[in-house]
Amino acid sequence: MFLTISTTGTPERPATDLGFLLHKHPERAQAFPTSHGIAHVLYPEATAERCTAALLLEVDPVALVRRGKGKGRGGAPDAALAQYVNDRPYAASSLLAVALAQVFKTALHGACRALPERAAAPLPLRIEVPVLPARGGAELVRELFGPLGWTTVDVAPVALDAQFPEWGDSRYVSLVLEGGGLRLADALNQLYVLLPVLDDAKHYWVAPDEVEKLLRAGEGWLASHPRRELITTRYLARRRSLAREASERLELVRLAEAEGLDVEDVDNAVDEARDTEERPVPLAVHRREAILSALRSAGAARVLDLGCGQGQLVQELLKDVRFTRIVGVDVSVRALTVAARRLRLERMGERQASRVELVQGSLTYTDKRLGGYDAAVLSEVIEHLDLPRLPALEYAVFGSARPRTVVVTTPNVEYNARWDSLPAGHVRHHDHRFEWSRAEFRKWAAEVAERYGYAVEFTPVGPDDPEVGAPTQMGVFTRTGTDTDTDTDTDTDTHTNTDTGTDTATATATEDEKKKEDRA
Amino acid sequence: MSDPTTVAGTTEERRVLPVTDLSLVVLVGATGSGKSSFARRHFKPTEVVSSDFCRGLVADDENDQSASKDAFDVLHYIVGKRLAAGRLTVVDATNVQREARRQLVQLAREHDVLPIAIVLDPPESVCRERNALRADRAGMPDHVVPRHRRELHRGLRGLEREGFRKVHVLRSVAETEAAEVRLERRFNDLRHLTGPFDVIGDIHGCRSELETLLGRLGYVDGAHPEGRTAVFVGDLVDRGPDSPGVLRRVMGMVEAGNALCVPGNHENKLGRWLKGRKVQLTHGLAETVEQLEREPEEFRTRVREFIDGLVSHYVLDGGKLVVCHAGLPEKYHGRTSGRVRSHALYGDTTGETDAFGLPVRYPWAEEYRGRATVVYGHTPVPTTSWINNTICLDTGAVFGGRMTALRWPERELVDVPAERVWYEPARPLSSDVPGGHQGRPLDLADVHGRRTVETRHLGNVAVREENAAAALEVMSRFAVDPRLLAYLPPTMAPTPTAKAEGFLEHPVEAFAQYRSDGVERVVCEEKHMGSRAVALVCRDADAARERFGVDGPTGALHTRTGRPFFDDGAATEQVLARLRTAIGAAGLWEELDTAWLLLDGELMPWSLKSGGLLRHQYAAVGAASGAVFPAAVGAVEAAVARGVEGLGGLLAAQRDRAADAAAFTEAYRRYCWPTEGLDGVRFAPFQLLAGRGRSLAGVPHDVQLGWLDRLVEHDPTGLLQVTRRIVVDTGDEASVRAGTDWWLELTGAGGEGMVVKPLAALVEDGAGRPVQPGVKVRGREYLRIVYGPEYTRPENLARLRQRSLGHKRSLALREYALGLEGLERMAAGEPLWRVHEAVFAVLALESEPVDPRL
């Protein structure tokens, strides 16, 4: 909430001209109300040689929180505003950028009635932002300001807490920019765009006219900026649809708070970065093909996708009419909402819609709704469960739901050595509670099959490396027992059923039977 | 319909029409035959569902025949709902067509109740006259009544064959007038018998063991001096050495009114043999036949009649106890149908066959959620165990196991060993009754969707669907095994907001609140600042296996949302081991007569569990403020120094803010320190929640703290930390002042604050509702972490004081009642799903919207 702009001068071109350029008199302290507090402009120094203007935004923290709450906790556009204790009163965020644009509006446009030629000419400038939140760190700050004509881009990290050096650096840096080749308006426009970009958050919703604002402020520098894409994406990132999602998980936000955890620790079932529709990951495609092929050869028509996530497999299943009933089950309500949106369930025709259903469920509980299906798919699911909880899933799927076919896929940890991007010893997804070698998976699968009366066959999915195998391993379980239509009247003795105990040959109830019925 | 023309002073004798008290009564008769008046006279208005009424519902016209199909859909739907709920239902429609009756018979079958037909068949003239008297039927074509009667007479003789179990035909107005409906109890409904009972498991001809068991139970020659009633679950015969002897004893007791008996599948088969049917003499029937052939003919006749008269299951003791041979799901309790009988005798199968080609038994007990206790036999097991309020008493006496009885309502098991192996089992006894371990697995229907949980201290507590959905996600993905998750700590309300200057919370209000609740003595306990942790400590792995059914862990250590406190199971076991040592050394295992204890406490430091949050949120705020103020204050100072006017206020404000920010950083730092393994980790227990057979949540806090002090004393490792406390008399000014000073000193030295609790723990107010089990009074500095660095500034405090505590206090009470409920259910040995239901509800309520700063 604080930054300074300094310039140097000579008796002929005094530094105090900065006052004219900013339209703020160096000898007066001025205050401007903004929507989040009072913006003060004052000059700590103002001589012909050196002049510094300071912009100090006095944020009202209580009002800030109330405002954030008005939009719904967790539903505020800037996640930080949803927190009662937040850095907004201290860090240079979009609040400061907005105040800057408001207070220095004319300067931002490069206009100056008093000294038009100075406003149009480069100025020796020094900008100091003591606390700049920078997602992406010092490196990104240099990348963003580096190409913009500054001679010095000095970025120093701010430690989290001097008393706990092991906690490392905070996400703030202290920034000093120096250069003589930029106009004041250029510098202000850069700050206006890049402060919120580095913070990667905005305190207000991005409205459609935001694109125009960006183009105007970015005139002359944004188009040719090597990180243009990042700047535009972050600047325009906060859309209303995201807000809707945020409000969908309010209950989870509260549970995370109760625990003293970040909400991302609890609500990580939806991983936007791994959304395979936006960025096809070949392995995910291989996996779906392998699963579909297994389901087809099993002759399955009624299929459960257990842990359906964002519904990619459900979408594939829908394309094949032989799958007459497809039920996607997931424990994450948010994932199901994303899946419903992906499948356009609301706009789907009645006939098609009757083939598919998405329900919240949990595989650590038995669920009667899951009975009577031909096949169940557990694709990349088991590894998201703590090992001691796995028997509950085994019982719920193989013991209780008991479809004829169960397809299970899980990562092959041996293959991790082949991922260049994966540091040794790391799992592929931060929520993976375990990753198995081929031997471990086979041992588990064989035991489950034995216990619940299934036979299991294994198929590698993805490129099959001679040494470490394929990245994904798949087990297809087939129930071995036979189905019999048991007549409940038959004499099922403790051990065998050899005696057909129906007394009656006709459909008519005999006196004897009637009596028995009365004596039920 | 108008009243039938009555014959005054009728000479017709009263005619009694028996009707089973739970049945579907189908009235049959032409239009105008008097069905509606008959129904009105003999049944409650709500018991009668009429087709005319349903026509009106769907078409605004009771006589609109074109609406009949929809009207009958509605009628069948209502009838189905009533029968499912176990209510006697009367259908008032012509029902003269066979197809119409067929649908109703099927409906009765679907709900396992008996269909009963009452036919009204007065002369045609009577029907005509009545219809003529009704304006809405005046235009009815002449052929309708004769057609109805024709159809009726065509089907009259076949009604029993259609499935009606009782058929009453009333052929005249007089007969109808003289009829009297009498409700009869079902054979299986013995709710009026309250015992006490001794339920005895499978006997299989083991006469000698039976006599020994009856002796152990206190029976003398088949009668109990205290008037207890024996209840046999069936399978008296086959395989064993003396089936006739067993039959003689049991039949004698039943005939004398000292026993009840339900049939087993073996009696059923023997009964068929006795009737001369062709049955295979397998599974020990050959032995019985041989033994019976040595008996006189009269005895065999007596046995045949005895078996013939057996009722497949009994509902006893006000509906609290159900006894049958092979187990019975709740929907069949007290119902009458062939399939109920078949279930009761043979149990259910999955439709699959196992490796031996034998049908696989359906694990009905796992799914059982009924209120009634079901006691059964049929499946021999090595040891009995309760599953979801059901118990199998067949402990394989004939195979050399034991013969077992259950005393009711005491729920005590009494058994005697077999004298020898009388019969070799075809295969080893299964290690479990169908259903496996106690209460496992839980079913989604136990927790999902909108629910109401009944609590003994606060009545019904509702859980909303969206809260249950969030809890399901957290419970499924992160929580420890539900068998080890007996309790989640309830949220706690803060004290009413302070009036004292500079404070948001202050002890004075807490004391005053309890005083107005009628609580005289309260205990103030130091509030530790770490992370809430619940510890379940078992004496050893065997105790954990026996009580909680888990293999391996000796307990659990979890957070307030049920997560394992440590990712590493070994770390958990280390903490449990230290607790175990302290409990042992303090002598609490013996004193509380338990092999496990559940403790509630706080695990420190805060940075241990919440390191991520600390760094991302609290330390970040500290870092940002710490870095910005020197620059900002410096700039204002420089401007002031060079004479810029009007900055005095701003400079002072910036200096204040800088000081507040520094205080904030100091505040969170107090609760952070480095740990290495368990070094530096501390656990402050503040309540023993439960041990074997007993919830300790109602034990007064002075007793509790006495136990806990002993624990701390006997912990040589430094893990356990004492909780400082002071007792305050809320009515005594000096005592209140002492409590306030104590708090000021505590928080002045950096303490988080204190919790004020009624000393007697579980206290009710005048209206019989529990008072708040505790309120927190947090320190002025600590609250900076909660409300922000600058909350103490007067303009901020003024706004923050407008906080509303109502919802938080209500939430705290509801969660408290649920917590107590779970503990008491566990103590009473109730099924896991009942305990989990309460625990899950606490988690669900935690996701209700409430200001998290409270």
C-alpha cells in the first residue's frame, strides 16, 4: 500500500516539476478517498535536485473484510479478501493500482497542461515498492520489468520471519526500478498493469471493459512484451464462472478453516492444471481407450465410473450407444459440477440424458445405488485413498456392488524414473497417498480377486518400457461365481441345497401353504 | 352413498368378520351396494382409500370414468405407502373385475400383508334405489348395476384362489347391518409379552447340553421360578443324539406356557417327512427319523401338530425384540407372507454360488439398521458377536462347540460346552457370522443427504444436505478409520462480547452468563494454543482388535476433522505409547476398569500442524507489515520534517499501525517453536471422554483434572503438559475478581486465554436444555491473530463488538449434544453406524456458515 516515485533534476529543469507532472503540489499533503481507504500523496523530499512523491493508501482492514464477506466468504474475487487477517493493508496489490490510477489519472494518460513537453519526454526515474507481492518470485519480477526500458531492476526478497529463518522467504519482494529512458506515464501504466499481475489477484471482478483498460494501459509496451501472454492471462483471469465455483465449495472452506488448513489442502479433487480436455495428455487418452476396450470386450452395457472426476471417461462412454446406462460417482461435489458442465447435462436431450447420471458417493461406504451394474471403472482412484482405508473400498466395490467386471487403473511407480519432470521419489500428483510397482499392484489385485471371487488379468497402458513397464497399469477383474436364480422356497440347508422343498405343484395355495403364510 | 334402508329391531344375529390387524381389506361390490357406508361404519376414515376420492383428486369429478386409470395409480400409490408403513388399509372401489383385484393382491404381497376380501352383494333393487337417491349418479345407465353384479358373481367363487386369505360375503342388507368387524392380532405379534426371556440357540438333538443350559439359566424341570420365558430359535432336531428328548422338553415347556418356539429349517423338513412327503434323509434327518421311529405313533402325531403350529418369527417386548431362526430384515418384522416365512427359516442368499457350488448367504445383518434387536441362529459360528443390533446364537453345539443363550433384557450371554463332537461338520465352521466384523462396513445411507440425528440431551439435530456432502468428502478422503473415530470435538462459543474498554472478550461476561444460567461454580482452564487432538489409546494391540476390530494400530490420534494428526503411523504410535505408559503408571486402567481410553486435548506447538497456514497467512502478514512500515513512516516523517503541514494525524496513525503490526507478529510467534521428532511436542489433555462401557463426558471437571494431573505426573517423557486452572464462584464478587485477575495475568504473559466451564460438566438450565459446556475468553493479544493486527483500535473495536453469537452458541450446543450422543452410544455398545452417525453429524455441522472468528 506504499510506493514512491522519485526524479532528479537541475536548476534549469528542477526535479520538483514532478509535482506538475503528477498534478500534486509538492508542498502540500493531499488525501483522496478511494473505495478501500484514503490515498495520501506527500513529498518526503522536494528540491531542485531530487524530488520524491509518495503514494500511501490507508486501507481500512475491517471494512475490507466486511466488503469481502458481502460477496460471500471464499467467493470473493481475491482469495486473500476472504481471510479475516490478510496482507491487503500492507502489500502493493490491485488496491494500490486502482488508487494510483485514480489519484494520478491525468499523469497516467501522459497529459500535463503546465509542462506538456516534459510529460512527453523521458525522465530520470526511481520507483520504490517496498512490499510487492510476487507470485512467481523475484525472477518473474525481473522478467516483467526487465524488457521495459529500466536500467536497473533491483529485486530483493523479504524474509517471512527473521525469528524462524527455516521458514524461508515470503512471497513479497522489495522492488527498486531506475532508468532515464521512460516517460512518467509509461512508468505509471506499467505499475497499474503489473502490480495486480504479480499479485495474481484482483479485488474486483473483471468486467468486459477490462480488456480495453488493459490495451490502453499497455499501449506501446505490452504488444511486444515477451511475457505478454502471462500478463494478459493473469490480468483477465478472474472470471465470474470461477467465482461461482468458489461459492460452491464454501462448506469445504469452513472445514479447512476448522482444521487450520488451506482450502486447497482439502479441496484438491479438481485439478484445473490437469484438465485433460484443455490440454490433452496422451497418457489419459491411452488410458480411456484401454478402459473402453476392456468394457467392450466384457460386453458391459451398464457401467459405473467410480471416481469419475470431471467426467472425461463418462463423456467417452456416452459416444458409444452400447453403453446404455452410465453412472459417474465422485465424492467431490465440485468435480461433479464441473463434469455436469462438461457434459452439458442441462441441455442434453431426454433420451441421451436418461443414459447418464452423476451422483455424489463415497467408496469407503457401501452404497445400494451401485448394485446391479455390468461393470465398474476405478480409474486412477485407489491411489487417492490412504492404504489403511483401502479395504473399505474393496468391500464396497467387490463385496457389495459386485459388478461382473471391475476395471482398475493406477500409476506404475517404476515408470516414474522415465518422467524427466518428476524429481526422484516424488509422486505424480500431490494427493497420491501411494504409488505401486507392478509387483505390488499384482499382489494386491490377486488378493482382492481371491477374497471376493474374481479372476484378474493385467494390461500395460501407454508405452511399455522393457525395463520399467508402462506408465499406467490396468487390472481387469471378472467375477468367477455363477449366478443362480434361487427360489426362496427351496430348502437351503446349512450346507447344501439338495432338497427342493416346494410342496405345491399348482399355482393355487394349498391349505397347508396358507396356514404357513398366516404363521409367517 | 345414502344410508342403507335399515330394518329396525332386526332379528339377524350378529356376524363377526375377523380381520387381521395389519392387512389389506378389499371391499367388493356393485355400485350402490353400500361399500362406502360399510367402510365408514367399521373403519377409521383415514384407513379407507376410495377410488371415487382418487378420481376427484386427479379429475375434479368423482364420477369421471375417463380418469379411472390415473385415479387407480394414485390409489395404489397411497395404499402402497400405507402398507409400507404397516397400517391397516381398506380399499373402497367396486373391485368386481378380476384384474382390479389381482393388482391389489399383488400390492398386499409386495408389502407382505394378507389380502382380505369383504364382498357386499345385496339384491339389484337395493343398489338401484340407492343410486337413484344420489344426484350425481342419477344419470347412470341402467345396465351398469346388472353388469357389475354379473362380473361379481362370475368371480365370487374364485376369490380365495386369487389369493384372498379371508373372504367374507354379505348377501343382504340385513347381513350387512349385523356384521361386526373384529381385528385380530397377527400370530407373530407378541409385543404384549415382556418376558424376561432366555433366547436359546440351535440345539440339534443335544438333549444333555440343553438340560445343562436350562439348569444354568435357572430352569427347574422346564419352568423358571422367577417366571422367565424360554424362546427357542429353532433347529431343535437332526444330527444329534436325542432329538425326541429335545422335542419332548421343548413341547412340554411351550404347552405349559413356559416357552416360545420358532421353527428352524430342520423342523420344517421334519414336518414334511411326518406328513408323508418325500424328502431326502440328509443333514442328520436320518438320525432323527431313526430316533422317532422308536417312539409311539402318538408322539409322532404330537410332534407333527407342534411343528405345524409353529410361527416363523415373533415380535416381543413392545417391539424391541425379534426372534427367528435365520435372521430377518426390518421390513419383514411382524409381516405375514410366504416370503417372510421363507426368510425367517432359511435366510437370504445373494443369488451367487460359491466355490463348492453352494448358495452364498446374503450379509443381511451388515445392512440391518432396525430398532428391534434380532436374535437368531442357523449359521454355526465359533463365537457370538453383535452386529448392528443382531446376534446369532448358533455356536455349533452338535459339532462340538457350545450351546448359547441370551438373557433378555439383560443382554447377557450364557453358554455351555458340548459334551463331545456329536456330528462332524461337512466343512469347517465359518469364522464369522454373515457380515464379518462388528458393524463393518458403514453404508452411505447412514450419513448421506438430509438427516436427523436423535440425541438424548437435545432431541433431534438436523443435518442439511450440503453440509453432509462436504463432510462426506472430508471424511472419505482424509479421516482415520471410522472404527477408531469415536468423537470429534464440538466447536466452542466465545464469551458474550466485552464492554470493558480495549477488550473484545473479558471474563466478567462469561461469569455473569453462567450465573444467569444458574451455574454457581465454574472452572477456568488455561486455553492452550496448538491444534486440537483426540487420542484413542488402547492398552495394547489386542485390546484394539477386540474392542475396535482393527488389526495393527493401538489407537488413533486425530485432528478436529478426523484426520490423522501425523502422516506417519509410527509417530502416532510413539505418542500413543507415551500416553499408554502414563495411563498405566497412574493406575487409570484399573481405576476406570478399561483397556482403552479416549482423550481430548491440545497438541502443541501450533506450528506443528498448521505450519502451512502460518506461513501463507499469518507470517506473510507479519512480513508485509514489517517491511512496509519503516518505509512509509520514514516518508511521512521526512515530509513533516521539511515543514509540510497537515501530516500530524497521518504520522501518528502510521506509527500506531506499525506498533499493532509488530504486536501481531509477536502474538503468533509465541505459539511457534521448532520440533524434532517428538522433541518439543507437547500434549495437554483436558478431558477423559470415555472408557469401557462408560462415557466420562459428564464427570465433573475437578475429578477430570485430578485424573489428568496424575497422567502428567506419571509421564516421564515431558510430552504431557498440565492445564492450569482456578475455580470461581459466579455469585461471589471476590471470587469473580480473582478469576479475572488470573486471566489478566495469564494472557498478560502471552497465554491464549481460558475456557470457562461449569464445574459439574453436564449441567442443564431451567428448561432442561444443556447449558453451554464451556465458553472461551481469549486474550487481548491473542485475538490479533483472529481479528487482525489493528482490531484493538477504538473505531475497529466498536464495529467488531457488533458480532452476533446466537448461531455460534446454537451450533456449539448442537455439536456438543452430538458428541455426547456418540460417546454414549459407544459406551452402550451400540453398532458402529450409530456412533458414526453422530460423529459424522458433528463434522457436517462444522461446515455450517458461521463467523470463523468466533
